[in-house]
Amino acid sequence: ADSLSFPFCKPATSTTVSHPWVLILTNHTTTTITAAAGTRLELSCPLLSSSHPKVQWILPDGSKLNSPSSSQDGRIQVSDSGLLLQNVELSNAGLYYCVAQISTDSDVLALRLAVEGSSAPPTGEQVAPSVTGGIGQPVGLSCKASGSPEPHTFWGSVVLGGFIMQSNGSLFLPNPSLRDTGHYRCVAVNQYGSASVFVLSKYFPSGSCQGDDDFSTDLQ
């Protein structure tokens, strides 16, 4: 009798593609840290990731340190656990950004260091034209960043320590007061680098508002 034979078929198996990821353990608001001049301070950047991410710190003067490394004078050291300041000086005041990146995924942590109330932008930092307005008059600051891939834009106020992220890259002050006068910083970050610019916002009891100024920065 004739017999029929059937080829053996291996059952199909499903595969799951895992994408690299990184996450900074934070509520994504600026944390303000106060330190006295001459002290030793460590800024922590706790991470969770699928593998070993690339970590970069952006300092208040716009310079960048990759982990692990140290500044030319050796006072600032960057490691996987964070950034260490051996001897805090007034010039160290400002916003620090921990940027963690793995493949196409990235996360950013902002830390503001206050040293005896210093609020001037660091020497050599890019400064945009100042914006002047009247107290109580709404003012908008627009920061346009371009790059590929599209950068994430963050706002930080050196005076108030506020950290505002908006999808359109703008910062809106609905009812500014004298205490809102100061330098604000726009930072744009993508996986290839970062760029930042300061703008001085001043408010007076009277006068027309000259807000809604645009300034731009590019990530190459």
C-alpha cells in the first residue's frame, strides 16, 4: 500500500525586540542645592538602564564632562555615581545638567547649585538680547532650537531655580513681579550634543512690555 509522508514543520516562535533604554530616577523638576564656598559637594545622578549608558555633565559655563573624567584643574570629577566638586567657589553657582544617553534614548536631570546667592550668568556663556516689561504685564520668551534628531528644550531660571519644560520651547510669565527679574537659561539637548543661551528679563513698575522675543540655538 502506498503511504503518505508529511514534512516536519517546526512550530513558529515569536521574538521580542528589546530597545535600549535609560531613565534618571527623578521627578524631572529642578532640584536646588545650596553649598558654602570652600566645601566639598557631590551632585548625584541616579540611573536605571538596559545596559551601560553614556553620561555627560553640562556645567554652568557651558563646558561638558563625560564620565569618567575631570576638569583641567582637577576640582571637578565626573564618575558613574555623579559629579564631585572638591572646593566649591562662587563661580560654580548655576545650573548643572546630567545627560544620560544610550542608543536613541536619553534622559536629562537639572540641578541648580546656589553659592551665596550668585545669579549672574557664567563668563563666556552666550547671552541673548534682554527683555524688558512692566510689572503684571504678561511676557513670553521663545527659544527655537533646531537639530536632527529634534532636540528637547528646557528652561531654567538662575534667580528662581524654576525648571519649566514646554513642548513648543516657550516660557510664559503671566504676572511677572520684581522678583522675576534675572537671567533665564534655555538649554536644547539631543543625542549628539547640547547648546544653551541666557536671556536677561527685567521688569519695572511702569513701561511697555517688550516680551515675546525670539532667539535661537542650533545643535549640529
